[in-house]
Amino acid sequence: MRALLQRVTEASVAVDGEVIGQCGPGLMILVCAMQGDTAAEAEKLAARTARLRIFTDDAGKMNRAVTDIGGQALVVSQFTLAADTRRGNRPGFSPAAAPETGEALYEAFATALRSQGIKTKTGRFGANMQVSLTNDGPVTIWLDTEA
């Protein structure tokens, strides 16, 4: 699984002009299940996300995790993280998991974040979503269970 984490002061996701999920200070997480991924990888990625120390401590060092600051998370599915851009000008998305599997793993990731004690909201799998956020720092981190 792949995730793109952005440290945010706020984030929201809307479908057809209606906000369906939002969070305050914490993480905006774009997540993509890849072919061959399992629920174990979703749980591993969520645990790593919850422990990643990318929030500043009192000394101004990135030394605190989202759980340490009582932060929230907004999780949005994004199959385009699987883009294969090695050839041509049009990305291919065949490395992404099939939609049924992708949705189940996306939900498993969000559930695993909640089990870590993080207040977690989500977008709508497969929908055309509009995401708004204020990136704090900016801090943007790429995680991949294969790496």
C-alpha cells in the first residue's frame, strides 16, 4: 500500500459541493492499495502512520507523532498513487488493486488508524472528490509498504 501524508492545520473533502469529511490539526492522507496488498499491509501502514514523528515538539524539532498531539486524520482514496509513468505521456494505473479490493483495504486502513486512537474521517471511495487543505510546514511524506 502507498500513502502520501501531509501535515495539516485543517483539511476537508467534498463530493458534489457537500463536505463529507474534515479534520483539524493532524494528517491529510491519500492512500492507494496496490495489487497483492492485504489487510495486514493496511494495518502495518496505519501503525507506521500513527507513529511517524513529523510534528514539532517544544524545542521545534519534528519529534512528535499525530497520536502525541491528539491530532486527527482525513483519509482519501487515490488510485493515482499507483501511476506508472515510465513510458509515454499517459500514466498507467494497472499496479493499483482492483476496485473491490482497493475499497476494502482503504476501509481497513481507516479502521486501523481509528484503532490507534486517531479521530479519522474519510472521503468516498471511487467518487470525484474535491480536497482542500492547509499544509503545515509544508511537510509531505511518502510511505510505501514495499519500501
